[in-house]
Amino acid sequence: MKAALLTKHSKTNLDLTIQEIPVPEIKPNQVLIKVRAAGVNPLDNMITRGQIKLLIPYKLPLIMGNEVVGLVQEVGNKVTKFKNSDRVFARLPLDSIGAFAEYVAVDEAALALVPDYLTDEEAAAVPLTALTIMQALELMQAKAGKTIFISGATGGVGGMAIPISKAKGLAVITNGSADNKDRVLGLGADRFIDYKTEDYTKTVSGVDYVIDTLGGAETEKQMSIMNKGGHLVNLPAMPNARFAKRFGLPAWKRFLFGLVGRKMDKMAERYGVAYDFIFVKSDGAQLQEVADIFTELQVKPSVDTVFAFEDVNKALAKVANGRSRGKTVITFNN
Ligand SMILES: NC(=O)c1ccc[n+]([C@@H]2O[C@H](COP(=O)([O-])OP(=O)(O)OC[C@H]3O[C@@H](n4cnc5c(N)ncnc54)[C@H](OP(=O)(O)O)[C@@H]3O)[C@@H](O)[C@H]2O)c1
């Protein structure tokens, strides 16, 4: 089968190498998926740049790709939930990624059935960002009737965060780029703020939860609009000690991330809020919950550009260049 492999970490050259390799063999709890589409994420380029080596020390060469949509081709003898020809999707388990290939072997615990109304390309936009939001809301123990602020919600994460937060009964305030205002309101946001013309620190208060997709100086601004006892989850930041413990990292990494995350922890203390970083994991049951929510609400994920598998490096370069209007996806002609 054809697969796109990372053979060498590089800060500047993000290109993968397309090679012919054997189709993977499945374990008893796995299914073999014939890949139809794969989502391309900033995370893929972070892996190439070596930016997450401390979290997950991948061995090279590595078949890349974190997010998959495909058809079940073969099932292991302990698989109970899926059968041949099922259309499934997943955020692949951290220790067995490999969506940029014609076939991938996946634990059934990571998989969910794709809602019928979604195309393969639309479905490829869902798992990683939707699970990020589900896991952030779970960590916050978000309760219906409370208010959430989602920064930069005009991007890929926001497209999932808004409908999922609304489905969980939260009031949603967002900010982002003005040309996406109508799309964001269409997803169900209760209030949209153009970040170039309105300073939300002057006009918004009483926020219970924040999903911070921006980080940097924006994090403290977002803490300043929160109620005491609120909870902020930061997506682009560095891990802290709490994360390192939850993630099961060894003591020396917990110590290291404790130092790295100290500034944020102290800041949160000053504002009387809880602060967390998360790193999205695979979870088939949570993804099935998303699939059910999306089927009910008929949420249409925004797809920016679709590339053929052979152009995977163009897709990665596009993601690296930012200014996305939704998900970048690669497809296989099958
Ligand atoms: N930790 C995890 O597990 C995890 C999971 C998923 C994603 N992430 C991270 O989350 C981050 C966001 O991802 P994304 O895919 O949503 O990014 P994206 O698609 O690039 O979207 C970012 C959006 O924010 C807007 N924006 C820029 N500056 C802003 C500001 N100052 N105030 C308000 N809005 C602003 C942008 O508008 P313009 O078009 O005007 O620039 C854009 O619409 C990335 O860093 C990604 O790596 C982390």
C-alpha cells in the first residue's frame, strides 16, 4: 500500500515521503480500515517539527495522519461493534497513528460510525476537533445553563466547539474574524464579537468556562472576564504539572512541565479560576456521542480544501500557512 512517512524531524522541511509498504496486520481487538479521507491538522506539522517529542516519543519512520474516515475491510476476532463495510471515523490512538495511508489498523475502542448525511471529506473534519471539545467540557465538568467563551471560534476548533457546547446546554459567546460572523452565528453562537473592533474585556463578564484557542496574551484577557471558580482550558499552550500527571508522564517530565506551566498556574490563581491544558486522545464512545449530536442537529463541518493523497505535502503546507476557512482534507481515489 502507499503511505506518507516521516523519516526525519525538521523545523523547516515539513515534507513527508510517499512509499510502498506492507498493509498492516490487525490484532484481535482491531479493524483494518480502507482509508477514504484523512483530516490534516496543525498537529501533523508539530510532529514533523519534533515539537511534541516530550509528550509522545514517536519512532521514525512513522506513518503520519491523526484523523481518519474509511470502510471496515477486516475485523479482528475480538471485535464486537463493527463489521465489514461499516463507514467509520476516528481520532487515531496516540501510539498508533497512520491515517495518511491506503490502510490503517485501528483499535475498535477508537472508532465510531460516520453519520450518513456527512460526505467522507466532511466527516474527516470532525474527530480531532470535536473530541478536543468533548474532552475540554468533560474536564471542566461543564453544566447546562452556564456560559462559555470560545476565543477564535471562527477557526477549525470553533466550528465544532459551538454546536457541541450548545447541545450541552451552554450559552456561547465567541470572538473571531468578522467575515465568518454569519457562519458562526449559524452554528448557534449566542453572541459574536469581531476581535478587530471590540475589546471583549470591556464588554463581557460573568463567564464560567473558556476554551482558549489562541493562547499568548489572550489567555490572561480571557481569565479577566471569568467568574471566580470558573475553568479555562487552553489548547495551544504548553503543558503544566496537572496535565503531566493526568497524561501519566514520568516524574521528571511532571517536574519539567510543572516549571513550564507555573506562570499560567499562578495567573489562574490570581484570577481565582482553574487552568488546564489538554492533548486530545482517541475515544470512540465520545465520538459516537458527537455523531449522534451532529445527526440530530445536521451540523455541516466546514471543509476548506481537499487534496489528493499524492499531494499530501501541499495539504501540510497549506495548514502550516494558516488563514484556514475550515478543514484541509486529503482523499484517496477509491
Ligand atoms: N491541545 C489540543 O489537543 C488541540 C486540539 C486541537 C487544536 N489545538 C490548537 O488549537 C489552536 C486553534 O486551532 P484552529 O484549528 O481553530 O485554528 P484556525 O483554524 O487557524 O483558527 C483560528 C481563528 O482565530 C481567529 N483569530 C486570530 N487572532 C484572533 C484574536 N486575537 N482574537 C480572536 N480571534 C482571532 C482567526 O481569524 P483570522 O482569519 O482573522 O486570523 C481564525 O479564524 C491551534 O493552535 C491548534 O494547534 C490544540
